[in-house]
Amino acid sequence: MKTSCLIAVTLIALTPQLSFGRIGETIRQSHERYGAPKTGRLNGVRPSSAVGYIYDVRGIRIEAVFEGSYSFSTDRCVALLFSRGRDGLSDDDTLGLLDANAVGKTWEKAATGLWVLSDKSVFAFEIDGMLMLTTREYFIRMRDELKKENRDRFRDF
């Protein structure tokens, strides 16, 4: 009886880690974890060298962005966006997703709705009921590309 309880408690504790992918996983690992993507590759992913997929896991929509050389087994996940319909993610959803993506580290709350992984490699922030996780490097590249695009667009005004 004690053994079965211990196994059940262990499986319950590991469920978030088994259910949700992590920054740094390959496309292949994400497909194995989530199942087939809900759609094919996403268009309009930034930067243009990135590839995105949408998954649906237990009512949570997951948009995953991968960078690399368009390789199924070597491209790495650099951003994850989690959402749940019109109601958005609950506080429990957000905390569970953060725990599942801590990978042995801890999250430090930097501001309301903003967390930083203890090694400063990943940021997490809430936006309109969604949770976005991204590597520091990807966030900076995305920000710089948007700045340049806007600067070029409004240069003649």
C-alpha cells in the first residue's frame, strides 16, 4: 500500500514536468511531448530564421518558437506562449507552468507579472491572461528587430 501511494504521489508531482515542454527542447522533443502540432509551421514568426508550431494540451494552447537551421532534431525552443481561451490562464495555471519550466532552478519575481529564472537565462511575463517564456537572447533579438523595423518604417515622416 505504501509503495502504491509513493508511486502515485511521485507521478502527480511529475505531471507538470511531463506535460509541458521547456525552453531548449528540440522540435522533435516538443512533438513527442505534445503530440502532433495543431497546425503546420506558423507564418510571421520573428526573426525570420525562427519556426513556430501550435499545440493544444489539456485545454492550454501552446505556441512554441524554435531557432536553428530548420532541423527537426537540432533547432531549440527559444519562446513559449501559453494561453487558455477567453478567460485566460488562472493563477494556478501560471504557477504550474512556471514550476514545470524551472528545470531544477527557481523563479525570481522581478515585478508584477514578470519573473526571471535564477540563472537569468529565461524571462517569463504575463500578458492579457497569457504567459510568455523566452530566452534572454531571443527577447533581445526580437526587440531589436522590432525597433529597426519601426525606425525604417517611420524614417520619412
